[in-house]
Amino acid sequence: MSIQSGVNLLTVENLVVEFPAAQGGKIHALSGVSFDIKNGETLGLVGESGCGKSSLARAIMQIPPPVSGRIFLGGEELTGISGKKLRELRSSFQMVFQDPMASLNPVRTIGSSVELPLRAAELDRQFDVRQLADEALVSVGLDPEQYFSCKPAALSGGQCQRVCIARALIGKPKLLICDEPVSSLDVSVQAQILNLLHDLKAARGLAMLFISHDLAVVRNISDRVAVMYLGRLCEVAPFSEIFQSPAHPYTRALIEAVPRPDPWQPGGRNTMCGELPSALTPPTGCRFRTRCPRAEDLCAAVQPELMEISTGRHVACHFPL
């Protein structure tokens, strides 16, 4: 797939994802989410557990497809396609999952797992799959002679995540979706994987959607940051602006809740009241209003939409900070 310079690599328009609930009704995982990612850019996505981050990642990957909305990759629409056509396009966008051990088949060798995307796309007759798998393993810091014939159980968590990254990169994608790729790893290993992703992005011109609940991680790897609450985006802005002067009350609450190593600096404060509402029956109007100290009657009556308040900065709030 050819990518034109100056054109958004990924465009998501009004994405809706819903799941049937066991007790009846629908879980509103995503409700009208729209954003874009430029070629070579990293967009960090943050929010509380259950806000819809992973549902968004899987919807982009079409596992499963969204209920409604449109997704464009390099100008080509992904929604509505399936089968062979989707398999052909999958080499252009790949995903690294949260749990590396669970995302590798325990009975397959490492080499077989890394080769699988090319074989599934029926590209094994066009390329030397073994050579490409060796190159992918080397690119993530693993020796093919040592690890190619191993099973996942013989590797550490960090090594397994490197294998998952190699598997995602073997098809030379333009977009890499990382769903909390370091949350299950030790802190020292987290730094290694983040540095690896940063180097691979620079070397290959990758665009990334990087999902995490850790604001420090997102701050160090992202060009822009999107904040999600209960299936909707609250704020999208360059990382420096969003951390220095958050415009949405929820964004500020997330930043204030982060503990600080300096006892003289404020931090670790919970300024939100109440619990996260149920996605079965989300609040009317602004979904954050039930926990927002600035909420007024307008917030319950009218749903705020993402509006550009300055160049490159969008906020969904009737009373931004």
C-alpha cells in the first residue's frame, strides 16, 4: 500500500462499538470516536480501565469490526472488507497485545510464530520467509540461532514481547497499534521495550497508536495524546500542552492523581468524586459530569463535541479550563 506524504495515515470517523450484555441491553464501549494519525506520528491514548481503549484498538484491527463508523488507512477504507482482501491489507497495520505470553501459541516455535503473518497472507511463495523472520528477530535484539526453535515457555516476558513485536514488523507495516505493551513487564524491561519501539519507529518511519494507563510512559513516547473517558474522547493535544496545561477537567484529574517522587511537589491526589459509571447506561450529556466538580445543568442536557480551541488542540467540554 502506497502512503502519500502530507496525508493522514489513519483516519477514524464516528466509530461506534457495542457488545451485548449478559443481563440484557448493550455495553456502549465506543460512542462516536473520531481522530487521525499522521504518517510517522505516535498518538498516545490514555484513560481509566474500562473506558474503551482496547475496544478501539481491536475495532481498528477489525477484530471484531465496529457497529458503525469508518476507518481509513492510507486512504483505503477498512470497514466493510473481510476475507482475502483484509488479509492482504493486514501487513500494513499490525498490533502488539498487552500479554505477550497469551498472544503467542505455546505449541509453536518462536520462528513459526514470527513467520505466521506472511504465511497467512499467502506471501510465503513470494519471499524467503525464514530470512525475513531472522531479520525481524535481529531487529528486536534476539539471536535467531538461539531463539528460532524455542517455545514461548523458554523465554522471559520481555523476550516474548520482543517476539510479538518482531511478528508485527515482519510484514513491514506503516501502522503499529500497541495495546499496553509494557504493563505486564518489570520496570527495567519496560524501559528496554519502550526504547526498542522508539528506535524502530525512527528507523522504519512507523506510525503508532500507543495505549497505556501510565501517563509517564505515554509522555515519553507520544507526539500527541488523546484522553478517553467512558467511550468518548475528552481531549486531544500535543503531549507538551496536555501535561503542562490540561484543558479538560478529567485530563487534569488524571495528571493530579500521578504520584510525585518529590514530597514538596503536589501529586497523587484524587480530585474525582464517585465511581466510573456503567457503560450499560452512560450518563446523558457529558459522560464525565457525574464526577466533575465544574458540572452545570448544561452538561446534563447537551453532549459536548470535540472542538478546536487552539491550533492542534481539541477539547470536548462546555467549560474548559
